Amino acid sequence: MTAYEALAAHIAEYNDLLCILNTLRWDMRAMMPAGGARSRGKQLSTLSKLAKSIFVSDATARLLDAVEAEIAGADCDSYQARALRQTRDAYEIQKRIPAELVARMAALGAESEAVWAKARAENDFPSFKPFLKGMLALNIELAEAIGYDDHPFDALILQFEPGMTAARLHQIFAELRASISPLLARIVAVDEPLAIDLWKAEYDLAAQKRLCHKLTELIGFDYDRGRLDSAPHPFAISFTRDDVRITTRYDANYLPMSLFAALHEAGHGLYEQNIARELTRTALTADFLGQYAIGGASVGAHEFSSRLWENQIGRSHAFWERHFARLQAAFPQQLAEADAELLYRAVNRVRPSLIRVEADEVTYNLHIMLRTEIEMALLEGAIAVDDLPEVWNAKMQEYLGLTPPDDRRGVLQDVHWSFGGFGVFPTYTIGNIMAAQVLAAAHAQLPDLVASLANGDYQALLYWLSENIYRHGRAYSPDELLKRVSGEGLNPAPLLNYLERKYSDLYGLS
Ligand code: ZN
């Protein structure tokens, strides 16, 4: 057995453990009765510790040294060489993070998340404050342990988005804001174009479920290697490319909830299902820093796929021209007076709003900027946790022209900070930017794509995405993937062009 084969066997077992952890997480979020929470938490913690001890071990160190000697001078661009480099990088960073810090973060995070849930329900920011201060201090410790050159945020975002920095994000945000703010102002100045409110009626849940299944199947989600279930907070997760689970949630009075969550999660699922079979159980289908079996190039890169299918395809005119009849057949009474055009407008309504998860394509990235800028300022010590409600409300007013009436609909709305998830928010914007860049590249390379999408044929796009992006798993960074398909790294321009074109047309802007 070569040293490489020995390392591959070691990593395959570690990857198996991460997939088993995912199985437990899926069950916890989609199936488990509430009473199972405490014992499931213990099981997850035991298995995570076991997995980490296998990865951050002398065995891994010895195998890495041996393989590096063995393949010195070999093709440094092969999957093997890339898997090796990523394993080495993750190993070195993991070694710098003390196990007791991870344990303190997990312990305080669990308590803090429970306190946050109560504080949000009761609109009580002061009760959450000490916990947020604690999680902030632990994140600063974590950033110091990981190490950084310019900004502690750089160390934290490294966990989710290698290659991204605070400085680069400031630049991207400035570019986005310079176009989005004036576009939003022009849209808000136009009278609401909707004649009737489609969502007042009641939409049968079983029929919604059949539709979600059908639409996700139509875009190519393979139900021989996947399942759709319901979950209070929709998510996608995989236990290898041959078993990918997606979820959605249903609201009888708001049909778009289930449809777009299903398309979003199916977008994540398509990424996982189309990773090259040879990468199964390798370093290129697992995040060794986050200890998570996931195949995308980064968290933002995974979000590119979900947002491409949810928004760029699922909220397109062509999609509803093609599929409105299917929707109307499922809900003949509720949609008797509607047509494809009205539905298209209804699912693309732009309004400044208080809640990020309900935001439209135009305002969404403003919500992300606000959160990311606050995280950076907290880490710098430029603002204090005590001042957060005022800082939040001032930024909401500046970016969206709204002031939250209470903290529940303001600073308390997201779960992320409660468990210490600093550095995650910008991945959503990175996903939006990538989605526009990748789809523009696909159109440039596939002259018939407009026609096939209009015919409801998604195979050509799925095949192109698989060949150019999905199949590589984690082998390439998001910038590398983008350069391969479009000749340049992350660039907000295609997203801004897409928003300008789509919403100028929708709102009749000159
Ligand atoms: Zn997502």
C-alpha cells in the first residue's frame, strides 16, 4: 500500500463519521420528537469528539508527512494533490484551536441559543446581552487561535469562505450599495403593481407537497438518491452523493413559502448529487475545519447553487410561463383569476422589510451588509454589545428606510450570533453574486439555453453546472471555479446587471 492509499483509507473513515453525524443531524431536525433533544445533543458531542480525535492525531500527521514526501514533484493540480493540500491546511488550523475552547463555545452556545429563543419571543434584548458578550469574547479568542494578518473577521470567515477577507467584503459591499440603493429608491417610488392578493386563500398542504416534489424533480433532483421531508427550518444535507435529503416547510396561507424553500434546498441537493463519484469518502467531499460532510467549494459556493435554482430559475418569467398551468391545476379555485404574469409579479414583489428571511432579491443583500458590518465593528471593539439595538436600528434606517418597532423584529431576529456563528452572513451574498456570474457564463457558452429553459428543459443547464462546478466537489476555491467558467473571480457586476434588468422591466422603470 502506498502512503497515499494509507492516508486515503484514514480519511475515508473520518469522512464516514462525518456522514454519520449528518444522519443524526437530519433526524434531529426533520424527524426527532422534542424529547430527544438532550440525549441527541450528547450523542452528537460524543461522535464529534471521536471524529476530531481521529483527524487531529499523530496518525494523520505521520501519513501527511509520508504522502508529501511520496508525491513531491507530482502534478500539483490533480484531485489527489488538492485533497492533500486541503487536508494539510485543515490539520494545521485545527491543531491551533484548543479543544477546551471548542468545548466552551459548544457549552455556552447551547445555553445562549436557548436564552436567545426566549429573549426573542419576549422582546427582551437585555436578558440576551451577557450571553452575546460571552459568545463575542469566545469568537475573538477563536480568531486569535486561528490567526490573521489584518482583521479578526478574516480568521472567522476562513472557516466558511477561504480567500475572503474583511477588506474585500468592504469593497464588494460598496459596489453593491452604489447600485442597489438607487434601484430600490426607484422601485419604491412606483405604485404597487399588484391588483389582487393571491395569498389570502387557503392552499391545501398535501397538494403543496405534491407540487414541491414535482417541481424539484423537474429541475433534476434525483429521488432515487434523495428525499423531500418537512422541517420547521428548511435545510439540505447529504450522507454521500447517493443519499441527499432536502426539506421544506408549509404554510396554508402562503404558498410561496414551500415552493421556493423546496427549490432552494433542491439547489443545494443538486450540487451534492452531482459531485464526481470518485470523490466519495475523500477530503474533497468534507469540510475538515467545520467537521461537516459537505461537497461544495465553500458555504457561499453552495449557496450559489441554491440561489441560482430558487431565484434566477425559480423566480424567472420563463419558469412561470411554463409551470403556471400546473400550479393552477393544483389550486383551481384559489388561482381562478390569476395568470402566469400575475404570479410572476407576486413572487417578485420588492418592498423594504424588517425581516431578512422574508426579503426579496433586491433588498436581501442590504440585510447581509448590515449584519456583516456590525460583526466586524464588534470584533474591532468599535461598537459595544450594549449599543447594538441603536446601531441596528440606525443602519436599518440608513439602508432600508425603516426603523424596527421592537428588538424582536430588529437585532434579535437571527439565530446565528446566539450560538457564536460569526462570519457566516456574507456567504449568502457571495452565493447571490456567484449565481449571477455562473448563469451569465452558462448563457454565454450555451446559445440554446434560453430556448431550453422556456421549454421547461433543465437538463442542459444541470449538465453544464455539473461538468463545470458540481463534479469538482471541494477541489477548487470559489474564485478558481469562477475563473474557469467566466475568466474572472468574484465580481458583483453580473448580479447588479441582472437586478437592474429584471426589476426595471417588472416595475416599468425608465
Ligand atoms: Zn441555502
